[in-house]
Amino acid sequence: YAAGDVAYFGGTTSMTKGKCYYFTNGGVWALSNGGADATATGLLAIALGETSDVDGMLLRGMVTPYAPAGSDDEGKKLYLRVQDGTITTAIPTSSGNFVRIVGYMLHASNDAIYFCPDNSYVEVA
């Protein structure tokens, strides 16, 4: 399920539906990861299918992401996880990780979220 602001660009194929991607300086989408500046701090989106130009990329809105980690309690903040393309309710605490709120849990049993990546972030010292 997805509803919101969807973009159709980037020419990226072989994507995993529901995973979080960032828009690279090469003009394509690659898996995000909260453990690196380059993959955690730019434009983020959730893949709505295997091909960015055909299936679309959710920039902001309601979506069921790929296996969010942590507690699924409604209202919890979501962060980029230090695992390619995934998100978590657990705040990153290891040195060198990036803390960036990317949304909020809406429903515990079906993992529905409101995806709205904040433009600010903090690197854990």
C-alpha cells in the first residue's frame, strides 16, 4: 500500500519494493544506509516496485515498507537503519552512524508508516 508524493525518474531497475533508497549524484537510486554520510543525508524515497521510472518512488506519504525493525508501536519515530534499505524504530547510537528521522509508525500489525524524511540529521560522535 502507498499513497502520497510519487516521483518517476532515475532509470533504476532491480529495486526491492518497500526498501528505502537515496538519489545519488549519478542520477540513479541506491540503497540507503544510516552508517554513511553519502547514503543517509540526501534525498530519500521508498521503492514502489522494481523500476523507479515505471513503478515510482514515494518521496512522502503513507506506505508499508520492507520489514521495519524495532518496536512497531503506533506513533514511534522511524530512523534509517545501519542495514541497506531498511528503517527502524531504534535510534542509532554507534559512533559514525547518522540519526535522521524518516517517518512515524501508524499501525503495529501491518507496519504501515507515514514516510516524511526530515532534512536534518546528526552524526553520532
